[in-house]
Amino acid sequence: MTHIHFFKKQAKIGFKIKAIFNENAKLTAKERKNKVTSFRFMPKNIVTPAVINIYKDKTIINIRSEGEQMFTFVITSKETADSFRD
């Protein structure tokens, strides 16, 4: 499933997500914007290959490698999720 398909399905079922992107990913975020997704952007001097999603007590980190392979890490911790929200 591509990210675009994921965000469309997520919106259809009402799955709310907060995501953190690099500053230079504003166009990507705009493509994925829907009524249940909100985005924040890191400062320009911080760049990461990761996309960070926060949902309830979960922090989901997606990292795309140079070969376009995706690695996903899920951290289940209210404290960690809250630290990304602040």
C-alpha cells in the first residue's frame, strides 16, 4: 500500500494521525492532507529520512532507505507520544 492510499483509507475510516515532516516536505504533506490528519514541520536545520506519526500512545517511525525500502518502528509509550506532541 502506498502512502497516498494509506492516507485515503485512514481518512475514510476516521483514523486520526498527527505527523511530523521535514520543512522541505510541505508539498508532500499538502498532498496527504485530509480532515483527520494534521502536520507539523521540523526546523529547517533538522533533516531526517523518517516520517513520524503519533496516534494515541503510539509513536510510529517510518524510515525509507536509499533503495526505497521502508522500515517501520512502533513505540508504545504515552510518555514518548506526548513528547512528540509538545
